[in-house]
Amino acid sequence: MTDRRPRRVRIVRDGPILVEGPVELVTDDGTIVHSARFVVAVCACRRSKNFPLCDTSHRKRVRAD
């Protein structure tokens, strides 16, 4: 029987979007990225060198207060 519970997605302020895995991500150019991890960090800032997966590049941002 298939697990029918909803997949949990957590949006982290100034960080990635955390998705319960495994997942298949489709980018805007049609590239398909597979991840079998338990929790997948999806880049929300587009700074990641491993986009669409997060590489914590968002931490390097300097804020102007």
C-alpha cells in the first residue's frame, strides 16, 4: 500500500526550502534532479553552485541595515 500522508515542506527564513525526500526536482530548463536523501534542501536564493540543491551560499549574503 502507498503512503498517502502529505509530504512536509518547511520554508526557512533567509534559507532553503526543506522537503521530505526522496524527491525529483524539475528546473525551469527541464533538467531533472533526483535526491534520495531523507530531507532535501532546495535553494530559494539561486546563489547555489549546486542549484536547485542548496549549498548554503545564502549564508554569505551581506545585509545592509
